[in-house]
Amino acid sequence: MKALLYLFLRRFLVGPITKLLFRPRVEGLENIPSSGPALLVSNHLAFCDSVFLPVAVPRQIVFPAKSEYFTAPGLKGRLVATFFRSVGQIPIDRSGGRASLAALNTGLEILQKGELFGIYPEGTRSPDGRLYKGKTGVARMAIVAGVPVIPVAMIDTEKLNPPGTVWPQWLIREPGRRLPRLVRPGVSIGKPLDFSRYEGMERDRFVLRSVTDEIMYALMELSGQEYVDMYAEKAKELIKAGESVDDHIKPRLGDTKAS
């Protein structure tokens, strides 16, 4: 039933409306396998990432969604929870520890069924459009599952849907331009990464960090974002406290111009 509803929403409702209104650019669809499991890892710039990516990919992607979406009170909360469940989203407790292990096991179950599982290695949305340090849970999942890891870069979604906004911002003003520019988001899908050489090494923390950094480097190359060697959650805490993130970072993966 959920698969049928997902198919209906993607093909006849959400998909057509999204493509008509936003005309997202999609590159690299040939890197998505037509069948079999794969782990899709993406940068996370805006709430709408979880709309544009599923619309872009012809196969259903199961994404973890924060548990608050499934536990909100009232009629609105129940409707939101029903919507997320109907389109294949699963709740994830981001408190860490046993909760993180449960989320990992759930992702592995999805992959064992031969499905696509999507995850944001940063763990939360970027606070400033840069790419932040990845959490090693994605590496553990990749090694244990032994499936292809496909990097996916969301482009300009943070400009279309800035933090704290509900309605899309179609036009943005940029320095040096007299007229505002129309925002057209993009989805760039990279070539699969193979980590089979690390089979059985999912308990080695140095291997986990190495694999995670390799994934983040692929995302940096694909998105053109500047990499920040800090967890996004920590960056958000600094910003909330009125401090500068740049005063607390030491670049490791190299620099590129931000998109």
C-alpha cells in the first residue's frame, strides 16, 4: 500500500508539480542501479532536499526522518506522521547511543531487502551552505551492507528554501548583478563508491573515519561546496551563541569555492 501511494505521489502529484514549478536540473541518473540495493549519501542544505531527491530518482528511496515528525501532537501532527510513513520515511532518534544503533540496523534491513536507502552524513542541515564533517555511521552502514555508495549533491536548494522559511524564494539578488537571478535547484548524482576492501573492518574507528572522509570528499567535489572540519550540530551551537564558525575550524580536506 505504501509503495502504491509513493508511486502515485511521485508520478501524479508531487513529481509533476515539483518539475513544473522548480524545473530542477538532474545529472547522473545513469549512476542509479535499475535494481538491487544501494546507499545514497547526500549533502543537506534545506528541508526540500527530501523532496527533490526522491522526485529525481525513478526508484523509491527510503529516508530516515527525525522522530519529531512522527510524534507531534494534534491533527496536524497526525497528518504529518501519516504522510511521512506513506512515502516510505522511517523515524530516527538522533539522541545517539542505542538510538543511533537502532537507526543503523533499520537502514541495513532496508538494504537487505534490495532497496535504496538515503542518508545525510552530516546528520543535520548545513547552517551556512558549506559542507560539514560527516558522521561515521554512514561508513559503518556501507561496510556492513557491502553495497554501492552513491554520492548525491543537492545544488542551490538552500537558496530556494533558506533556513526558517516556509515558502520558496524563486528570485535571489547576488553581488555584481543588477537583476535578481531565478533559482533553479539541481541534483547531481556521482559514480558509485566501492568500499568492499574494508569488509569486516566496521569496528575499526580509523577505517570508519577514512571511509567517511572519502565519502565527504566525493560530495565536496560533486557539489563545489567548501568543506568545514566540524560537525554541523557544533556549528549551529556556535552560531546560536553569536560566535564565528571560522574561528573554530582547521581545514583538512582542502578548499574549493562555495557553490
